[in-house]
Amino acid sequence: MSCLKIMYKHWEILETLPIGWSVDKTAGVPLSGCEYITNGKSVVKGQKRALLRIKKKYPVVKQKTDHIKPISLKKENKHEYVIDGKYVRTVNKLARKQFEEKLLKDIRFDLMVCEIEGWDKLEYIKELKTLIDGLGTRSNVET
């Protein structure tokens, strides 16, 4: 049975911290879910580096429930609300702006990945532009 080394770029990814090694908090995080580790030697004296896979444990938060009152399912107020066109338009504008913000964050993240991996940054933007430009064509617009 052979042992396969899992690598990211030129760093080996380890599941456990070897004896004598420690986490290097001075370095950034090159890969999500991993941290740099080092054998503790200086760069001049033969330092070795690797990546350690981190398995995060999320703390369980217990909430006090003695102050929570049960919710009554009976309708106590029978008011009817009229929603005008201004309100609907404002809510729609807000939803669009929130979507634009999320889309922009996703695009920026993709550009960062492209930069890290050395890929063409404009390729994805051109694809999105073509997709959006295609929405205005006669075949996509219902009359």
C-alpha cells in the first residue's frame, strides 16, 4: 500500500501536526481550512513548511428558554393593510441593490481566485457581459 502525498502548490497538506512542529501564526492562510506549520528551524538552518488541515469545531450555544413565552396562534387583530405601488417599488429597489451587492462580492472573489491561480481575470467578466447583453435581444424579451 502506497502513501499518497496531498499537495497544494508546493506545500504538503498534513492531517496531523508532526512532533516538534508548530503552527506559524506569522504567515497568512494560503488555503481555506489550512494553516502553515513549520519544523521550528530558521530559514537559514533548514526550515521545512507544510500545511495542516484544520477541522473546526463550532461551539454549542445553549440558550435560556425560561424567558420565552409560547406564541399564540389565534388572530387577535384582524386589520387589513393596503400596500401602495410606492412601497412595492421601494422594496423591489432594495432587493435589486442587495442582489447587486452580492453579485459584486461574488465577482470580486472570482477575480481574487483568478489572480491566485494565474488565470485570465477578464474571461468570467466577458462571459457575464455576454449573458447580460443577451437578455436584451428579441428572443429573450416577451412582448
